[in-house]
Amino acid sequence: MHKQGSVERLLAAWREETGPAGRRALLALFAAAVIGAVLLGRTGVPWSRPAALAVVLLGGAPIVVARRRQRQEDRDVRAAVAATILRTEPDVGLAALRALGLRDRALAGGDVGSPELVGLHLSRVLGRASEGLVAKRGARVAWRWSLGGAALALACFGVVAFEPARIVEGLDVLAASTGRAPLALVWTRDTSVVAEPPSYLDREREMLSAQAEAVLPVGTRITVGAVPLRRGRSLVLSDGRGEVPFVDDGNGGVVAHYTVTADASLTVAARFGAVLVPEPRSLGIDAIGDPAPVVRLEGAPATKRLVLEPRITLRWSAEDEHALREIALVLRAGEKEERRVLSKPEGGTRKERGGLELFASDRFIAASHVPIEVSVEALDDDAVTGPKWGRSAAFVLVPPAVGELELLRYRALAHARDALTELLGARLDAARRGRGTERSEASDEAQQARALGVLKAAIKASYGGLHVPGKIAALGRGQTERLDKALGEARRGGRARGALVLASENAVLAIDAVLEALGARDTRTCALLLSDVASEAAVAIKAGAEQGERERSERRAAAALEVLSKGGTNLLGLGELGLDLGEIVASGVRRIERALAAGDRHHARLAAEDLAARLRQPDPSFGSSGGGEGPGGVEAGGGGEGEDARPSEAASQAEGLDEALAELRRDHARERQAVAQALDEAVTHEQRDALKEELRQLAKEVRRAVDELPEQSSDAESARGQARAGRAAAEAMAGELERGELGEATDHGKQALKELAGAARTGQKAESGSREEEVGRAAKQARDELQARVASAEQRLESQRRQASEAAKAALGEAARRERSLAERARKLRRDSEASEAPLPDDMMKRLAEASLAMDQAGEELGGKRGHAGLERQDAAQRLLELAATPRDESDRGRTEGERGEMSRDAEVPPEKKDEAADRFRRRVTEGLGRKTPAHLRDAVRRYTEGLLR
Amino acid sequence: MRRRLRLRVWAAWLALLAFGLVAVDSRAVLGVSALRARVKIVELELALASELLAAAGDDAEVVVERARLALYRGECDEAVRLLERHDVSERDDAAELVGVAKGCARVTAATVVLRDESRGVAVRFHDDADTPLFPYLAEAAATVRDALERDLGTRLPSPVWIELVRDQLSLAAVSGLPESAAKTTGTVAVAKWGRVLMISPRAAKSGYGWLDTLAHEMTHLVLSQATRDRAPLWLQEGVAKREEVRWRKATVFDGVVSHDDVAQDGFRRGLGVPLTGIGPSIAMLPSAEQAMVVFAEVASFIGYFTEHAGEGVMPKLLTALRDASPLAAPEAAILEVTGTGLGEWEKRWRAWLAGTARAPVEERIVATPVRKQIARGKRLGELLMARGFYDAAEAKLREAHALLPRDATLRCRYAAALVGEGETLAAEGLVRAPGDIRWPTAQWWSLHDDLLGKSALADARWHAIANDPLDAAVACEERPRGELPVEPKLRALCEAARRFAPE
């Protein structure tokens, strides 16, 4: 109970009225602030959290203010007066305030009276204040507060009731850490997941469970469709690294497309600013990448020395899960790389295989002096991550050092020369001791056989793909035959023993001479190669001036120096010039290495350039008469005996004979061409046209004659089979007639008659009334008809030839004279060969003799105005001349092949229609079969080409 | 006011004129310096030339002379660097030098240089395998220098630079001599750029007289030095030919084939040329044979001249040539020194040559079939010996030797076969008498020394080395493989000779 005249009484009345309403209003305000803060936080923007906190604080602040004000009123009477009676009864309130002022002064010792008196005055003033008025006003204020609080409470309720999930979302977002909300929420329903593999895989679409684990190829397109539970959410499909937004599917749902690139866990989520709120479920994806094609190279990895294996067979296979696009042979040597397309499969080929052969003479290999890595690579058709190459294991081909093969060949021939020298030495020793016994003669024969065996082996051998040149081989065979003849004569005794010794001497000197020439030739060839290597060293050293290139440059230079070093060592063994240049290479390499060791790249480069310049001119270091005998020998003009005569002219004579033979061959071919042209031009256009028409008619008749004959047969020996062959030959005849090839036409006609006669005979023997008998009869009839046509063709041919020869008689007369002159040249060549130190082998001499005979006959025919007969003899002579030619230089052949950059592909002929190359090959063969071929060679050509096609 | 202005204009004109004069004068001074430096370079006073050029500025003309000096010093990289300066490279005289400088830089890069400071000799070896030749070169060069000072009155400065290159291509590159000309005439050495440039004896199949060649080329250097490069070609070559054997002890073979005889024979065969018509270089004559005749011709003339003009004429002639006006003909110096002109001297010499009525030079043309027979016998002998058939080889070589008995090479092969047979005495007889051969080869000297021992001609081994030092038999004193000479420098030479020699 408060006493009358106290301020507490008034306060109590005020609070009794306003307290409950005020508390409710403040609570409502605070609740509204919290809800506002949550909604603000739900935006997820970076500043939303501090803003939400500010709102909450603002909402709570009135409660604190109210509490503080209440305490103030309790402590301070003036505050209490101001809060109560000053508003209800201002006069009383002001009086109370004045009384309070007096009390304060009295208490401070002022002369306003005693404190008790002043206190009594205050009590009376306060006592005048109406408690009822205060309570009345309090009730009014409380009403207003209650109204405000209720409005706020209602608003809060409305916000929450409208979409309570927003409050949860807001709270979830506000509680997020590292951009991800802690509480997973469900955003969608009726979720569907469809996986569509990349089109190049050619696989079906697949429905997936939204919560399962799926194994999918890289590139698979996943389509997630769903119905959102709540609108207005920014839904995304997240794989943890990135996200794809859902878009409206136009059917009340949303859809998102995702492409698999790696393993992932796919989750539907809602994005609130920077915060992602995922769903509790997810789809695990195990991504399967497209592996590169698998390429296998039979026998690889392996290292092969080309000296021992100059022909490397490569059998490869390539496989890809989907499709192969390209297969290539890859050759790498040092910094160089060359890719050669082996195949370009089409139509989704998944497997491919093939084979090829690489030769030591291949352009790339021959030009590489460092080990070569050979592999096969295949390219797939991966459209997602891009095509990938798969590579096989590699063969490492160790090429022969420069000059290594040449040195092997040189040594083999030197060995043969030494064997012959020993034979000669033994014979000379025996001659000095007097005529040998039977036993020593037997031993002599055996020794000759051994020596010639060594020579033959040296000539025949392959030195890592390098062979003894044809001219030298021919010379060797010629010497062998001469020695054998001399030995045969020596067996008969008499003075032939001396001839045997002389033949032995000649053989030694001939082989020695060609050895010297070959050594010099090989030295020059190798020196030029080494010159390129020295230039490469210079370039490499120069490139090393740049710091970034230093390491690569050192590798290149080291490789070049190694090649130079080995090459130089090989040169040393290749005779006089080889020794000279080999020493220079060794010296050059030392110079370069010395400068490099001293870090002097400039001089190292210059030294390499100096060596390259020297090797580019692979001549003897000293090229004139210095060093000869005599008192000169200073500065210039050294005296001496001058050039020594050569001990043997075998090398130059072999060269001369070869050239003469080649020239004869060329001249004769030209001559034959001239005769053919003269005969051809002897027929006028009008005559030719008339003849063409006539032959066309004849061709029709030929076709008609065999029209009833069977076209197919499985038994070549049957009447049907023979009739079929007869028909084919007759049709060939018709074809030749249409082309105007009368000679070939009659040949085919005769062939057809022969086949048809056989068919008729077989048919006669067949059972009466049988099909065979019937065919035999038809064949006989066709034969009878065809016989007349063939005879007609023969007559026409003879007539045509006679006419042509007659018309070209002047030209033929001239040609006859020239042909006889060529025959004489052939005979002279034989005589020269017999007289030379390098006689041609017997077989070549024989062919040359036959060729000269054929030329004589051709001359006779041409002189007798029998142009075509002459032409035929000329053809025979030309063939014999070709056969008499020295075998081609195998090493040169190899080089030419290499230069063209071609590879032998005879390891495996591609099956029909496998690819374009195979088609082209077949076309060439077929066309070749259809071309005009001399009659006597026709069967051989056909057998050969058919064999190829098989 | 107007007067002050005129004064100012005059002052400006005067200043400009003064500047122009100074500039022109300094250019002239610099030009003279370059010219003086060039003279000093030719006189091989390289230090002085360097000083002159150092103070001569940086004009293109001066730079060219610096490049020339660098070439004389063998500093080819420096020469290239100097000549590649833009304004320098456009000059004609620079274009002439730059090719040589580049060739020289290439050939001399990363080579080995050995010096003998006490003798004042430096040798650059294109092929480091030739370094065992250095002691012989240094000793010979020092001796030749003394001999030339004695005969010509001028001493070569130290060091005497010798470039021993590996081949004719390199010789052409360092000298500037066209390679084709070097090949045509068989040039083995050139004196150029103050240095002796010579081919290694390794380059020639049977070596050559490399030490006499050194003397010959050093004579050229002295003549250029002493006459400021004004000695005419006939004088250069004649004196050099004379001096090439005067530096060492004479042998019984010196003079066996007389220059006079060869010259006379050359005139008879139409190969001789007038002294003043030799052309720019003997090395550029059309053939080796004509070069040989012309060498004999000039040597014969110089022999005649020194004999008839009195002792000491040569130093006087060289001095007269040096001191003569650059525009004066060299012949004037002869007239000044001897009182007789060159034409008259040549006339007298030709008359003397014709009047001496010596027998013609030994007939050297051997019929082709015989030459072929000789070549067969020689080669068969070599091949048979290589396979150990000494008896058979001896028979073949005996036949060949009988066809050309005075040929030292055949004689040596024959002797070697006899040695192989164990017929040492017979072999000794073959290489005993110098009169048996027309001219000795290194192999003859070597076998002579080996087989005759103490009764051999003096310095036989040295003469063998002086002709073909890198022949394994010569350098190794005919010892079998595995055995080495005792003397260190010969031992080194033997090892170098055997390094690449075929077994």
C-alpha cells in the first residue's frame, strides 16, 4: 500500500494500466524483427547476415529502453512526476517539481526552511494529484499499445503462415558455412533422370534412379526432370564443382541437362545468393573415359641392328572401343620425326591390321645416323575430349654407322683379293721351283676353288642391304671364268701353265683395281654424308648460343659428333682416299670437342664448318704431282716420273664396257622404235579408217560365231570348260580386232580354234544326248565359223604388213643398214671384252652374240622389205641386249627406293575393297593385263599378274 | 652595328674554315698513318704498325689496315670482326681481305699452337696429329732464319709463324690462293700474310721435301720484308729456289738434276718464259710441268747472276729495291747495283745457258706398255709381300726394277722384298750407291740408313724424315710394329705415323 502524497502511488497506478500491454507490444515488435531478419538472411547475399543481426537488435532495443526508463522512474521522483501527473495535471505537476526544487535546496542547507517542512510541502502537493486521472491516462496508453502489439503479432503470423518454409530456408541459409547450408531440404518431387551416351558410341538412352550410383561414359548427357515443391526457388543441378540451372519445361516442371566429364555426385539444390541448399538425395556417377586405341606391333619392343637385319617386317594391329580414324607409321630419330599414313579406316572400323616392310635403304632411315624409333600409332574418333593417339611399343633400329656397310663390303672384296694373291703367290713359288707334281696340281686346283669361292661369296653377299655393284660383280664373274678356263688348259700341260699364272695376276690386279675404285667411290659417298652431319653439328652448336636451346643443342651436337667419329673410323678402312679423309674427320672431331670442352662454342662451330666444307669436296688432300720423285717438291711443280701407269685397267675397262653396252641398248631401242614408227606411218589415214571398219565388222562376226557358247564352267577339262575358254579367246580376238591389233587378234583366234576343237572332241566322246555332247556340237559349229574369220584376219594382217612394208621401203632400207651397224657394234663389244682385263661373263657374252645374230637377221628382214618380221627380230635382239646388261647396282637400287620414300608393302596385300590403295593396286594390275603384250611373253605376264592378284 | 655584324659573320666563317682545315688535315694524317702502318706490316714490324694504327683513329681505311695486321698476326677472328663493319666491308680492299680472313678463321679454329720461345718459332697445327713434327719444324726454321740473314742480310723477326694445314683446300682458304690453281700446279706451300702456310707432309701420299719447302717460303718472307714487297716474281722464286738447300748440309744429290739443265730443256721444249713474263704466281701457271721449268729457270738465272755479279750483291739489290721509288721498275735497282740492266743480264744468261751445251735432262718418257709392266710388277710385288710371299714378290719387283733401274721407289720395294727373303746383303747393295738412283726418296734414305748403318751417307735418317716424316717405315727406323725408336722425338713421330697406318 502506498501512502497518500507519495509518487509511488501514482506510478503504481500508471503501471498497473500500461504494464501488460506494453510488454505484449514489445514482444510482438521483437518477433517481427526476428522474422524480418530471417527473411533478409534468406536472400543469401553477402551482406544479409549483418543486416539480419541489425534488424534483430533493432527489434530488441525497445524492450531494453522500456526497462531502463522504468528503473529511472523508480529512482528519480522528477521522472516519475514527469511520466504521470505532469501529463494529467500539469499545474500540480509543475508545483510538485517546484517543491522538489525547494526540498533539494533545503537539503543542501539553503534558507528555504527546514527539510521536514519542505518535505511536508511536497507531500501535500503530491497529495493533490488525482490517482484516477493517472490511471485513466494509463488505460488510454495501454490500449494504444495493445493495438500496435496486436497488429505486429498479426503481421508476423501472416508472414509465417503465408510460407513457413521461408523461415526454415532463411534460418538454413543464415546457418550456412562455406556457401552450403547445413540442413538439406527437399525441393522437388517426381524426379526423373535420363542418361544419353555420346552419339559416336552408338548406345541407347538409359533411365536412371535419382538416388543410385551409375557408371556412364564420359560425354554422356544426363537430363534431370522434376516438379518443384515450391515456386520461386532458383533450382540447380550441382556436381560439387559446378552447377547447371533448371529451366522451365513448359509443363509445370523443370529440367536440367548435364554432361559427364568426370566422376561426380549430382544433387538437386536451391541457390540463395551465395548459398546452396541441397536436397538430401544425390546421384553418384562413375565416369568412364574413352581410352586411346590399343596398338600392337608384333615383336616390339625390340632393338634391331640394320646391319644384320636390313629388312624389317612390321605387322601391326590397332583396336579402339569405338572407331579408328587413322593409322600411321611413326619414325623418330633424334629431333626428327616422320609420320606415314598407313590407313584411314572409315565406317566405324574398330579393328585394323596390316603389315609392311622397312628397308635399311628407306629414305628416312638412310638419312638417319642415330637410332630410329619405329612405332605404329592409331587415332580414335573421340568427339568429346578430342581424338587421341594410341601408340604401339617401338622397334629401335640401330642404323649402320656411316661407311659401316661399305667397309664390310670393301673388306670382303679385299679378302677375296688376298685369297687370289695367295693363289698367285703359291703359283709363282711353284713356277720358281719347277713344274709341280700331280699332288701339287691338285692342291693348286683346290686353292683356286677356295679363292674363287671367296670371291663369289663376296660378290653374292649382302652387306646390311648393300650389294656389290653389278659392274664389279660382272667383272668378278668374268675373272672367275677366265681363271677356270686357264686352269682347264693348264691341266692339258704345255705352256698353258704360264697363261694360268698370267690369268692369276690379271685377276689379282683386276680385283685390286676395282677395290681401289670402289673404296674411292664409297669414301666420296660417305664423306658427303658426313659433311651433312658436320653441318648439323655446326648448326646445333650455333643454336646452343641461346640459353633455352642449350640442352637440346648439346644433345644434337653430341649425336652428330658420335656419328662423325664412327663414320671417320670406318672411312679409315676404305683405301687410300678413305684413310686420308678418315684422318681428317678424326682430327675435325677432336677440334670440335676441344673447343666445346673449353666452352668456346664459336670456334667449335667454325671447326665443324671447316670439317663440313672439307668433306663436301671429298678429294685427296693433295691433288697434284707433289711428292713424286725428283728434286722439286717445294711450293709447286714437284718433279718426278709423273703419273704412274695403272697396274690394271680392269676397273676403267669394266666401266667402259658397261657404258658401251648401255649405249648399244639405248641406240637399238631407238632404232626399233624408228622402224615401228615408219611402218605405222606408212599406212594412210584413209587406209587405216577403212581397215578399222573392216576389222570392226570382222569382230562382230567373231562374237556372233561364239555367241551360243557357255560363259562359265567349273571344269576346265570338260567340253563346256574348253568351249568357255574358246569363247573367251574368241572374244579377246574380237577385242584386239576392234583395237586394230591384228597380230594379237590372230594369235587369240588360233588359241580359240584350238580350244574349240578340243571341246568338239570331248563332246563327241560324251554320252549321247548329254549336255556335254550338245556343247561339243555347238563348239564344232563355232569353230567352223571362226576358222574362216581367223583365216580372213590372217590374210588381212599379211596384206596390211605387206602394204606397210612396201610403203616404208626406203625407211626400211636405211633401218637395215643401221641395224647391221648395230650388230657390228655388238660384235666389237664382244671382241673388246675378250681382249680386255675385265672380260664380261660368258652368259653375257653369249647373249650379246645372240643379240648380234638377231640384229643381223633383223637387218636381213628389213632389207628384204619385210618390216614386221624385221621388227620381231629387233624385239628379240632388244630382249637379249637387256638380258646382257650388267645387273643393276643393288645399293643404288636401294637408295633410289629410299629416295622415293616408298616402302615395300608385299608383307600383306589388302583384301578386296578393303581400302582405296588396294583398289588402285588392283586397277593397275587389271589394266596391265589388258595392255598389249608381245605374244611370246603373254602367258608369262598373265601368270605373273594373276599371281599378284591372288 | 652593321660593322659588328660583319665582324661576327667573318668570325663565323673563319671558325668554320679552321674546323674544316683541321678535319681535312686529320684525315690526311690518318691516311698517312694507315699507309705507314701498311709499310711496317710488310716489313714485318708488327708492333710498330700496331702503335701507328692505334693512334690513327677509326676510319675505314685504318680499320682495313688493322684487319691486315690481324691477319699477319694470325688473329683471323679479329680480322673478320673488323672487316664486317658496315662502312669497311664496302671497300674493295676489304672485300679482298674478308674472304681470306673468313677462310683463315674457319681453318684455324680450335687448332693447336706450339711455340719454341727460345728459337722464336710458332707453329699452328690444323691437325693435332701432326704435332710430333714440331721439333723438326722449329729446328729447321731457326736454322733457315740464320742462313737467310747470312745470305740476304735481313733477319726474320720472332716468332716465325708457320701454319701447317691438312690439305690444299685449307691452304687455299688461309692463303687466298685459288684452290684450282693450287691443284693444277701442286702447290704445297705459300708465304703470305707474314706467315709460312704449308700443307702437312701427311697429305701427300709419299710426303714431300717439307723442310726445304719451309726454307723456300721463309726466303719469300725475308724478300718481302727486305724489299717492302717490291721484289719481282723471278727474283722471289729464283732466290727462294737457291736458298731452299743452302740452309742445310749439301747432299750428293744436290745439283744432280741441275736447274740449268732443266731450264735449258724447258726452253728447248717451249715451256720456258721470259723472266718478266711469269705472271702473278708460279703456282698459277697452266701446268705442274711448266711450273717446274720456270722454277728451274729462275733458279738458274739467280745462280748465274750471283756468280757473275759478285759476292754480296743480293743484300745490296734488296736494299736498292726497298729504297727505290714505289713507281720505279724493279729492274732499275739491278741497273743501279750492277750497272747492267735486267734485259742484258737475261741475254747473257741465256747465251751462257745455251753455250754450256750440257746433255739434255735424262729422258723421262718411258713407253706406255713398259710403264704398265712396271706398274704391274710393282703392285703385284706389294700385294704379294703383304701376304708374305717374298720370293714371288721379289721376282715381280726384280722384273720391274730391271725396266727402270734408277727409280728409287722400285729399288726400295725390291730391296724390301729381298729383306723379307732374308737376302739382306743383296738388299744393301741395292740402296748403297747414290749414283744408282736418279733421285732419292724418303724410303731410299730410310733403307739406306737402316741397311748400311755406319757406312751410310751422313744424316740419312734426317733426310728421310725431311721428305716423308709420317711414313711408318721412315719414322720408325724400319722397325717392325710394336718396336719404337729410342730417340724421343723420333719415337713420337713413329707413334703418329703408325696411328692410322694400315696393318
